[in-house]
Amino acid sequence: MSEVQKEMEDTRLRPETIKQLDELAAEMGRTRSFLIEQAVQEFTEREYAFLSAVREGEADVEAGRTLSHEEVLRWMEELKARPVSSSAK
């Protein structure tokens, strides 16, 4: 199995955060570095997905793919009027 190339980044954290990380790491049998990497990765993926959705929405607006307020209200009313399927309960 090949190892993924990683880069080093120095970060300053509050002492309380380090204390909590060390406690979590001990409980989970992981290193502090592993937990920091996981946290940064999850944050980055979530925020990048949000940024991508914003960019997609901006492209839709620029291309004229929008709905008026009234159209959205009608769409919501149509959704509310639909029967709920038994699998959704």
C-alpha cells in the first residue's frame, strides 16, 4: 500500500483545545495529529461542497435559471398537497 504524500503545516491552537485533543486521542487510540488531520479534512470537504453549491447557484442566476417568489410559493403548495408515501413515514 503506497503512502499518500502529505505536507507539513504549523498551527497555533488554544491550550484547552490541545488538552481536549489529547484526551480524545487517548480514548480513541489515535494521535493528536491524526485527529487534527481528520478535523481539517472534514471541515475542508464540507466548506468546499458549500462553496461549490454557491458557485453553481451563481451560474444558474447568470444563465437565467431562476424562479420568481410566486413560482416558489406555488411549488411549495404543490409539495404540501402531495400525499405522503408510507415509506417516507
